[in-house]
Amino acid sequence: MALIWCSISSHGYGHAAQVVPVLNELARLVPGLTAILRTMVPPEFFTGRLGCPWEISQAKQDIGCIQHGPLTIDVEATWAEHFRFHADWEKKVQLEAQAIRSRAPDLLLSDISYLAIEAGRLAQMPTVGLCNLSWDLVLSPYLAPDQPGHRNDQRATQRATQMEALSLIRQAYGNADLMLRPTPSLAMNAFPKTAEIGPIAQPSAADRPGLRKAIGAAVDERIVLVGFGGIALASLPFQRLDQLNGYRFIVSGPVPDRCKRISSLSSLPFPFSVLLASADILVTKPGYNTVVEAVAHNTPTIYVRRHNFADEPSLVEFLHRHGRGIELSQEDFGAGRWREAIEAAWTAPSPRQPAPPPTGAAEAARILAGLLDSPG
């Protein structure tokens, strides 16, 4: 029986959504595979998604970003939490390595905790990273400006402290035996060895008749799914959306009783993946799993940019190249001025290039299976 230790960032659900398809494919290649999920992602996320035997080992694996809703990153708080996370770093690594040794896994997979990677090397464990980004690349745009020739001791000290944090992260990543980069991904130079794989996605079968019946959509009404990942929206322009004739909306979170055209995701008997496959139009932020699955389904996609998140440009480019994407500004999104973008998305031309097949999970599984079969 093979045992794999999976360190999964709990910054939203996107990292878990990358790992699950890989583990499902790996379980087909490695009979008896069991996964230890080292994460703060709720167990409910994995129930019904992960097909092999698994257990949760709750522990914070990294910080990610501190956010106010899915669109706003608190840069100052993000740095402060990283400095706190890095306090007593050597002790933290020792304790994590001890936890790994106590279970004696055959392989460690990290998406994309640098703590786990350094601890895996200390535990003398084959250690593999998996992600389309890394935290050093996410944090780099948030560095305090470097202003040569300008005397500002406080700013210089702040930047130096931030650079030390980035150096720690990059050194930890340098302990990985291999980094798997699903398409589209960033170049991650902190890792000594990388391998590019196809997109990771598990597109679900659509149930359009069932969805239309569940929300009471008329034949001539289009269904708009509003999905921003695992970090909830603080508010939506419900009144404006409810006035958009010809559309029905599905959103996460509670919906005011007065709204007749808007349904809550939690009130429907479908997982998000089926809703994505069944909706006519998607409104989202550029996040890896949502964009890749929208492209796989050729779902017209309206995206709201953050403008300061590392993988956003590559995902927007992927969407425009292989899918149908229309940008909606944060201002228009918040004000409910959606109609023009919705109509533009619906009438957008076919993609410039066919979508690459979502082979990444199977490719990653074959690589991991080879490592599990390796002696020693």
C-alpha cells in the first residue's frame, strides 16, 4: 500500500482543486493508494471529489494572501502574516518534518507550501511541488519600492525585511526534487527542476434541463453563474441584477427574499462543477481552476481583474486564446452594470485556438507513480 503526504494551501480552494484530480488519476495507477491531506481546507471539500482513501491532518501550511473578499488583497497584512509565519522557522520545519516521519509516507506532494517542501527534504522524503504559481512570485509585486538615491531608512528597512522573507521562501522551494507546472503556469526559477504538464481540470457533465427546472428559468432566459472561488464576495448588486430581464443568476451566499431572478448556489442540488458545465455564462475572477474548466466547456466568461496577482495575466491570455472572455471593471461589477459585458460575452467569436486537452492530472499521476515505484 502506497501512502502519499499532500500538503495543500488553504488560500481559497484552488490548490485543493488542483490536487484532487491528480490523486484520482494516481489512484488508478497505484492500487491501494492512501492520501494524508495536510491542510486547513475543510474535509467537506474532498468528500465526493476524492476517490481514494484519505484522511485530514489539520495544520497551517502557508499564508497565501490576506484578502478582503476575492478581489482585494491587503498587502500590509499579507507581509505581516508572512513575517509571523517565519518566526521560529527552524523549529517550525523540525516539527513538520517530525509529523511527516511519524507517518512514513512514500512521497510528499506540495501545492504549494514551502514549509512542506523544506520539511520533506529534512525528513529525507521524495518531494514534489505542483502548482501554476509559487508564493515568492505572488509576493514579489508587493515589495516596497526600491528608490536608489532617495534617503528613506524606514522604506529601505521594510524592503530588506521583505527580501529576506522572499529569500527564505525561495531557498525552501529549492529543496524540491521536482516542480510540476500545469498549463498555463508561471516560470518558477526557485525550483531546480521543473516539468510542464497539460491543464489540470475535471470537467463535469452538464445538466442544463435539470438546472433550468431547479431555478425556474424560461426557455428564452440565459443562466449566469457568478463564482469567485473559495473566498466569498462581501456583497453583490442584487437590485440591479434582479432588474436584468432575460437572465437568471446563481450566486454563492444568501440571496434577499425580494430577488426573483437570483438563486443561491446552496439551494441547488448540483455541485459547482455541474453548474459551471450547465450555465450559459460565467462571471468570475481569473483563477486557475475556474478559467481552465470554463475553457474546457467553451463557456463565455466575464472576468473581473485584481490587477496585482501574479498568475492573472497568464490566465487572462489563456482565456482569450482558447476561450471566450470579456473583462468587466471592478467599478461596473460593483455597480451592477453587467448587461453590456454579458451580451458581449454571449456573442463573442469562437476561440482563436482550440483548447489544449486537460491532460495535466494524468501526466502528473504518471510522474508520481514512477517516483513511487522507484527504489529507496
